[in-house]
Amino acid sequence: MKIYQQTAELLRKQILDQQLRPGDPLPSIRELSTRLNIGRNSVIHAYMLLEDEQLIEPRPRSGYYVRARPLSPNTSARPEPRRVELGATALEIIGAAQNARLVPLGSADPEAHGSAREYFYRRLSRHARDAASTSSGNSHYVAPPGLHDLRAQLARRFNSTLVQAGADDIVITNGAQEAITLALLALARPGDTLAVESPCYYGTLQCIEALGMRALEIPSHPQHGMDMEALSEALTCWPVKAILTNPSFSNPTGACSPVADRQALLRLAAEHDLPIIEDDVFGELYHQGSRPAPIKAFDTQGRVLLCSSLSKTLDSDIRIGWIMPGRYFEQVNYLKYVTTLASPGILQRAGADFLADNRYERHLRQVRRRYQARLGLLLEAIYQYWPAAAVPLTPKGGFLCWVELPIGFDGDQLYRDAQQAGIGITPGSLFASDMRFSHCIRLNYSTFEATPYYLQAIKTLGELIRRQLSTPLPGEPSGHY
Ligand SMILES: Cc1ncc(COP(=O)(O)O)c(C=O)c1O
């Protein structure tokens, strides 16, 4: 056993024996290396190992702490296909984002800021002026697959992410949501089963619900995404039509699956002859390092349908999305025509101009840094104002933070209490077909700052959480945690 493994084993034992208790700080790297007379690198490696095992967690500028408890769904049942019935709460949350009186920690919208965004809207108004001054002949649709110039610009960007693409491989859609819907319509019928990760973005679950399909919810690791072993086992038990995954900074946990898992997923899909719907809306929003190569980059058989949009990187109101459907191009293109005929040409023209300019790359570089910094500020505020029983994940990309509370905690109640207090959050119950994540919540930190406005909101949420934790459950004499 190497020194770092021995060190990890020592600490693991102390944590499991409760000598180190949930919420306890671990010694600093310097302190432990002096105390054990070992190199600092060995301590760092040991801490990384324990972090991977979910036993400890780093806190910004404060060191490592023992986690409150391993991340766990509210059930240990093996996955089986289920009907989805999520109801209208999700629509309420998206609607609430328009309510300027709510602190915006709920709906998954990016910040609306910056010169790149302004540039997009300037190009749009230019095209609107051109359209207004052209008054001869007929108007016309920009028929699917959509404006060639926009598709060519997207293909150029795809090529820089290791995905080989030409303009003719892409269909323009109204956001990624339409791309996912078209993929599902092309691949499955009512009653069919789709494998999804769990927790899963509720928009995907609701699409499955609306199309009368079933979700097979595969457990997902908070850092590494869909569990390949669980998926492999489930595929041998259930007749699945497609695998739907959000592998790069998933909504809600921010998990990012390693390259080896992406390749394993493709092997599994090939073994069972299945398509993969890859939702890549957060792929560009890595906080550090480089962009994770989409699964599509490893796909030599055209079985991946990659869906994305400008909604998370630029502005969710722009509604420019796309799908690269591989061998399913004809079906998807035809379905785009049948369902919405075309996407607005004026948006596509502005989108093509926008992507031809290098402002977007600059914008992405800036926004990645800002989201990383804001995550740090949010986590600091949570550690300061919330009880240790609330365990936030530390995503490596995107702008969403998943927080787990003790099993039995009612995230829906917190959602309602927060609304009353003027704060938007998203309850965890929306991210599964049953109540397995009802003890969790999701926060959006895309605009979070350490200002009185946001800090007061986090403080209030902390008080609401404490109040609920100290309220006895029915039939219990005192607080249940
Ligand atoms: C993971 C994920 N996929 C797709 C969408 C839908 O994106 P769009 O606004 O491009 O339709 C969202 C929106 O929140 C999302 O979080």
C-alpha cells in the first residue's frame, strides 16, 4: 500500500468509527504532513481519494471537512421503467423567473450580461430593420434543416470540440428542448422506455411524460454521472429504446462523466444497438481546464444525437438550438418540419452573424471564470449560514448547485416557504419520477454575488431549513434531525 493510501485508510477508519464526525474539519495539508512525517503530496492524494469516495469535501478557502453523509437517493430500489407525472410545478418555476421580486436562485437561466449578448441583439435589430424595409414579393419559411450559414458556423464550432461535422449534419431547432423532443419522437413510441440518469433534468422527464413514454432512472454519481454498471445491468433486464444523458455538467448535480465512461457508454449502446441522446447544453461552461469532448466525438457509428443551444451560454430567451442527429438525420429533419414547420429566419440570421464573430469565444472565457467565482461565493455563504446537515455539491462547470438535506426533509415545503419569503429555488422532487430526491434542492448561482441582497436570501433559507429541521415529524416527540 502506498503512503497516500495508508493515510486515506487511517482517516477513513476515523470517519467510519465516528472519531471524526460529520461537519468536522480535517487537519490542514501542512499540519497532517508534519504530524505524520510524510510529504504534502501524499496528504493531497489521500484527501482526493476520500473526496472521490464522498467521505470528505473541500470548502473554498477553508480546507477539507467530513461530509454530513454520503450522497444518497431516498430509495435503494433497483431501477425499473416508470411513468412520469411531475405536474405543473416546473412551469411555475420557469414563470417565477419573470417575477423580479423573487431572488433568482430557481430557474436555470444564465446571467443576461455582456457585450457578446448585446452584439447578438444588435445583429437581430439590424435584420429586423432589413425585414421591415423589404416589402416586395412573398415572405417564406427557412425550411428545415434551417439556415445554411448558421449550420456552417455551428459545424465550424463543433470541429473545434473534436466532433466532425458539416452544415448538412445539423438541424436547427427552437432551443435544446425541441431538439430533445424531436430525438424522442424519432426514436420511441408511447409506452416505450428510455434510460435516463437520476437525478434527471425535469424538462426531459416532462417530455417523456408528455409523449406517454417511460423513464428507466439509472443512478447517477454526483461527480461522474450515470453509473455504467447500473446501466449495463438495467439494459439486460429492460427493453430500452434509447439512452438519454447530460454528461457534461448535468442539470441538476453538475456531474461530468469521465472519458472512460463516455467510451463505455458508446460500447454498451453498440452492444445493445441503441441510440444515445446527448444533451450538451452546459458543455461549454467548464470552470477550469478544457471542454469535455462530447460523447459524439467518439461516435463512429452515427448513433449519438447531440442536442444543444445558446440558452445556457448566452441567453435562454434567444431560443436558438440544434441537433446533430447522426444516422437519424432524415427522421429528425422530417419531424422538425411536421411539428413546427420552421424556426424563425430572423433569429437564425442573427445567430449566424453572431457565431461568425469571435466575441462569443471571449464571452465564454469570461463567463466560465465568473461562474466559478460565484460558486465559491455561494458555497461560502452556505457554509456560513446553513446548518452542517445541508450538503452542497461542488460542480466543476455550469451554474447550478445541488444541495442534499437529511432524508425526510421536505424540499417542496422549503420551496413554498422560500417563495413566501421572496426567494426562488427549485425543489429536488422535480428531478425524478418518484419522491426519491424530495429532500434535495437546486440553486442557480449564475448571478450570485456576496451582496446584502443575495446574502440575506441565503441567510433566510438557512433559517427556514433550521426551522424545518427542528419541527417534529408527526408522531415524534421532538425535532427529527
Ligand atoms: C439540461 C437541460 N437540457 C435542456 C434544456 C432546455 O434548453 P433550451 O432552453 O435550449 O430549450 C435545459 C434548460 O434548463 C436544461 O437544463
